[in-house]
Amino acid sequence: MGQPLLDALNVRVVGSGEKTVVLAHGFGTDQSAWQRILPYLPHYRVVLYDLVCAGSVNPEYFDFRRYTTLDSYVDDLLLILDTLGVDRCSYVGHSVSAMIGILAAIKRPELFTKLILIGASPRFLNDRDYHGGFEQEEVEKVFKAMEANYEAWVSGYAPLSVGADVPAAVREFSRTLFNMRPDISLFVSQTVFNSDLRGVLGLVKVPCCIIQTARDVSVPASVAVYLKNHLGGRNTVEMLNTEGHLPHLSAPQLLERVLRRHLPR
């Protein structure tokens, strides 16, 4: 049953270590976003895959009726792991995949030894006593810009999101963003911005490491502290002294040091 999904989402297993690590990319990228991190994980069995919305996946696989919430992405992840016969793993998720990992760990806690959450946010919109970083009006402007001229939006958004002055990372993020079909990109953005996982964070009993850069245009640093205080397990926060939402592209050596401390030996 799961093999067609493995094929559709370009699932790869790299290495043959005893311990399994899943690398799950965020919005606007695909599994190639981990290419600078993979060399640092030679002693693990690493599972990589593309989210169904990624530009590297045949857009015919994207079902607009199915992927209206993050739950269907969770089902994809769990089916991949079951099909590969993974019964225990560490999970490294960036941005929306951090939240997918949180939901998966609530559903199947026995499957995960640790969640490493990079640039995670349970809610991107501001709320009474919660600072998510965005007002609804700002987000509506983003959606309109994406609809009006997707290429122009990507050209402006990519350097803003990367943050740090790393032209190669901006080029790489621009490439994978451009690869996404604009209507799918907009739909997924709307799904992410409409998500609010604050109410379920306490159900996560798996230990979490929350990794946040010092300056991230998408996620305020206060969100990392919020996650630490509201996730139900034993949690730590690691602040990276760099800018941007994609440290695995812009500052892989900084990120690697943190991963090495938190992944099982």
C-alpha cells in the first residue's frame, strides 16, 4: 500500500546506521535543502522525502480536498515510516514539518525518540496575548502578492526569508520556491497560516529540541520560548547566532553542531 507513496514523494534512505533520523523539509523547499547537513550524519540511517506540495513532486499528486489541514501530511509521514519498517527514529523537521512532527508524535509517540524542531511555530498569526509575528491584514497582502505575480513575490520573499547574506542560499531557496506550482504554493501558505496548534502542544510527551535563529522574519524568538513552556515533554531551546528562517541552507555548520549534541550517539 505504501510503495506508491514512497515513489510519489521521492523517498530516499541514505546510510545504514543502526539509528534512524528523519529529515523533513519546510514550505518552499524540498529534500535537497538538507544537502549541506547530510555529510554530517554518516553514522545514521537517514530518511528523506518531499512533501506532496514540493515542486519536485508531480503536482497531480496534490489533492486540494485532502491537504486542507496538516493531518494529511502527518498521515503521509507515518505511512512512509511504516512502509520502511521504522519503529523508532529521531525526527528533524523544519518550519511546517516541525509542526507535522509534533502532530505525528501525538498520534504515535512510541515511534519517536526525539523531535528536533527548526523554525517551528504553532501559530503564525498574532492573538491577544500571543505574538506569532503576523497580523491578518499582512498575511492577506502576502496572499494577494502571490496571486498577482508569483515570480515577483518569490524574488522578494526568498532573500527576506534566508535573512543572512548568503547568496548561494538565496539562489537555492528561490529555485525550489519557483519550482512549486503557484496555486499549490498559495494553497499551502493559506493552510499553514490558518493552522493553530497551541491547544495540542501539551499532548507531546516526546523530548523536543527547539532550534531558533537570533533573527527570523517568519518566527519571533519568543515563539521558541512559548514552545518550550507549552510542549508536554522535556524540552530545550537552542538559539543560533545567525539570521534567517533556513539555517540548514545559510548556516549548516552552526546547525550541525546543535544536531550533533541532540541526536542519539
